[in-house]
Amino acid sequence: MIDINRVLCPIDFSPFSERALTYGMKLASWYGARLQVLHVMPLLPPSSANDLAASSRQLTARNLLSTIDRFRLADVDVSAELVESAEPAARILEAAERFDADLIVTGSHGRTGYQRVLMGSVVEALLHKSPRPILTIPSHLEALPTAKVTFSRIVCAVDFGAPSLNALAHALSIAEETDGQLTLLHVIEMPPELAVPHGPEIDVDRIRLQAEAACRAKLQALIPEHAREYCTIETAVRDGGASRQILRLAADRQADLIVLGVHSRNAFDLAFFGSNSKDVIRLAACPVLVVPASQHHRSLRAAS
């Protein structure tokens, strides 16, 4: 099961980050977790020891507390942190380390100018560098939760690598918590017939059916026996582009959460991240949970 005891939510006062704060607050309520809300304000010039700079800091601090109060839930222990820096991604990662966050909840995009940088490229930097799971809330999300967040229709992409198995552990835990429906998806990106010697009598349909059956069997083998007692689990195998198939299945299932694993951050994996996971995060119609390869030590404990 997944322990979520501390949730970090960086905000930039845009409507997009307020959506993330809504989710962060409701997730903290659901898990009984502490919530820390962080704002990284632009670095003030060296001459900032003047009344104008002090006033700017005080105004930002008041805005931070006011924003928290607008979304506060009575049963959530909330703290606020204001940091001044020209490197917001680094400060967010440092705050997550200090707070020992089990989950970072953030919007996927922000406004124009500095704020778009904060919730655009900075979110991308977090996804590349964070050793902790990150829940991204799409800027185009149409409906916000009116009650507690209970993800009940979950799609988890599985490529059988260690990162996707970490993601699967999170998806299983969330589905069990909510008595939800979990779909495990494997995407065959390379046509399986290319992996066998070509000949005049090659049976493409047979090769594809065999490859799909083998993948389904591998997916089924990943499902713990006890999991079906608490949630509904199904498997799906599709061929084509990974991001396109993940988004299509999520739409078919009316998913309220997509779970992805992220590989280690070498050059090849960054390229894969950019072409697949990044597209899912950008285009998904629901929140996306990104689980790193070397997941945080507090997040996962063995299921009893």
C-alpha cells in the first residue's frame, strides 16, 4: 500500500495552480496527510533592503495565506512557505526534501511570462529531476472534484520495466483504497512481425495475436491475488504510438487518473519522456501521476 503522509503543492496564484491546490487539499483530506503550500517569488534585486521590497514580500505572503484560506479544508493540517529565488524548480525540489513529501501536486501550465515559466518549463524540470511522485493537474481540466478525491477509474501504462512496475504499485494501491476500476495497458510500439525472419509465408495476423496474448499473460501475472478482492482489474494490449494509445484508452474508460512510470534520466530516457509521457501529461483530460524510477523511500511499503 502507498503511504501519503505529506503533500507538497507549489502554486503561482494562477487559476491553473489553484486547480492543483484544490486537488492537493482534497488528497490531503482523503489520506489524512499534512499539506505544505509553496510559492517561489521572483528574486528581488540586491537593493531589496528597502521599503518597496519589504512591501512586495509582505503582499506576496498575504496573497499566499489568502489563497490557502480560500481552499482550506477544516480537517487538513496546512502550512505555507514563501521562497525568493530565480530557480523555482530547484527550490521546489529542496522544499520537497525538507518537508519529506510523499507526493508533489502541481498544475501542468501557468500564465504568460514568469508565471508560465513557473508552471510550464519548471514543471517539466520537476518531472525530469524529482525522485518523488508528481501528480500533474491539466490546465484544461473541465471539472474539479466537489467532494473528496477518490480516483475510481485508473489507467496504468506498463512496459514491464522497473519504473512502470513502481507505477503499477501506486495504481494498485489507489484502486484498492477507492474500490476502483484499474486498467493495465501495454502498448506494442514496434510491429511484432518485424522481430521474426521475413518469408513468403509469414502470417502477420498470427504473429500479432501471439504477441498480444503473451503481453496479456505478462500483465495478468503482475496482478497480486489479493488485489481483486478490493478493486476491479482488467488488462489491455494495443499497438501504435504509446502516448496516443494511453490517451485513447483513458478516454474510452473515462479515466479520472493516468499513472505512468518514468525511466532514469539519461539522454535516451529523456527523449522517450519527451515523446511519450510529456504528451500524455500535456493532452490528458484527467490528472496524471508520474512515478520515478527510484521512488522515494517513504512512498511504498509492502502490501500486507
